[in-house]
Amino acid sequence: MKKLVLLCLVVLMLPLAATVCAKDIKAAFVYVGPVGDGGWTYAHDQGRQAMEKLPFVKKTTFVESVPEGAEATRVIMGLASKGYNLIFTTSFGFMDPTLEVAKRFPDVAFEHCSGFKMSDNMGNYFGRYYQGKYLSGIIAGAMTKSNIIGYVGAYPIPEVIRGINAFTLGVHEVNPKATVKVVWTQTWFNPGLEREAADSLLDVGADVLSMHQDTPATLQAAEARGAFAIGNDSDMRQYAPNAFLTAPIWDWGVLYKHFAAQVHEGTWKAEELWWGMETGIVKLAPVSDKVPQKIKDLVTEKQKTLMEHKMKVFTGPIKGQDGKVLLDSGKSFSDKELLSMNFFIEGVQGTIPK
């Protein structure tokens, strides 16, 4: 105990360092959807459960289906007031509410998922999910016969746009003739609306579907119509055993255990973390046997190259929808450019709502 107290004092003396140190961790999670969504929130809760097994994590809790906005501020405030010393807010729209509450509770460590704002006791974290989207795009491009691939998108934020573009680069890796049609739902969790969007894409000839949504509704639409589908956030094959090809998936426990250990050891500080596939936070679900072995081998090769930092997904030449060059040959987008991406590349059909 004396060693821990001394370490905390040393950390407190460092400029711009962590002010949060706790022998026992009480962690709280704020979720935008229900834990049973089968996707985004389900994956985060699996990470919470993995972190909970650490011996110094004495308690965890979560609040699910929290709207982004004023209600989120109230929920986060309530958790901080109850003595939770490590709080995770797991949706882009929780960014400003988290920042507001963090300023009022300087002795609590706050971690916000997928955002870009920080304070002395609020960091942000994410994984390079677009790497998994790129790999799944290779599979989609190889499996389409109509050369029309449908993509159901939630909100037109950089995270989703980046994933669509990376997916399209993967598609064109093996099938330059294919197009990716995008339909927006303007919701993270609405199975009915997601299903309607997916059906609209199948109606115009899409024979492979992908999506950036929190439920398996898109896969279920593909299953019902005899099409193929790429999942999202978790291994969703149980919802569409015949349609399922693969899915980029999250292992949030990798990061959650990392943060808990840092707070426990007194080494936590607010920082921006954007980890890649090499850390294990982003993975690809086992690929269906329906996918040809040569495509599986190509995906394995590309994944290895990404994990060894021998290639970047967004490397030129890359053109925009209008055919103009966005990135010259051999050049790559910076992380800043990736995090603020607000355009579609060549091969994507659809518009980005304002």
C-alpha cells in the first residue's frame, strides 16, 4: 500500500500526467445500445467482462441504451458521483458530455471511444477497424456476381465513412468493376429500419451486403433473400449461417484491461490511443468455407502485411468519386486525415448527408 501511495504521489508531481490512481478499480460503462444488440454494445460488454476478471477490479457496472446528448451527461454524472474511478463512454456522441463531466471530477479517469477531444483526465481510444473493413472488402469483391455490393451505413461520421472507403479499396483489390452502394439509416440501433435499408439494396441487384450498424438485421435480410453478407462488430454467423462470409470484429478487452492496469498502477494518463490489428483489438471472424481458398490466402497475406506495418490501407493512387486524384501513387493519408475523412472514393455510389 505504501508503495502504491508513493507511486501516486510521484505521478501527481509530473506535469500533465495522470491524477488518477486507485488500488481497487470500480469501472462503469455507458452504452449507446442494449447489450443484446449482437454487435457494437455486445462487443463492448464482452470487453467489460474480460476486464472484470482482473483481481484488482472490484466492481463494474453499465448503463445501456443511453441517448447521445443531455441524457448522456446525466448518466455519466451519476456514475462519477457514485464513486466509480474509471468510466468508459462508448459512442462518438458521448464525447462532449464526457468532457463536461470530466472537468467536474478531476480524480476520475475517463476514456471516450472513437472521439478526438481530451482533457487532463479524459483520454480517447479506438482501434484501426478500417483494416478489418479492407480485408472483408476483398472477400466481398470476390464473392459478388452482380458487381453490386450494398452497404448499410448508420451515421455519416468519419468512422463510418472511413470504413466504407477502406471496404471499397478491398473490393477493388480483386474486382475493380464492382461498385459499393451506400444507404444511410441515421440510427445506430433500429433493426426494422436497417432491414428496410438492406432490402432496398437487394432490390437493386446487390448480391453481397455489408454494413456499419449495431444489429444483425442486414445479415438477416441477406439470409432471407439468398445473398451473402459481411457482419460488423462481432461474429454474427449465428444470425445468418448461410449468408455469413466473415466480419471485422472487436476485442475491447485488450484495451480495457490495459486501462484498468494503468489506473491500478498509478501510470494512467490521458492520451490518444488508436491501436491496430497487431494488438489484437481488431480481428477478422473466421472466413466461410464458401470463400475460395485463394481468396482466403490473399486475405491472410494482406492481414500479415498490415500487422507487420509493411503496408497501409489508404495508399495511393486513390481517386475521389469524381475521378480526381486524392492521393498520389505511393502516398498515404495521415492519421489526422483519416480521423476527419468526409469524402467517398471512386467506386462508392451514394452521397454523404450534411
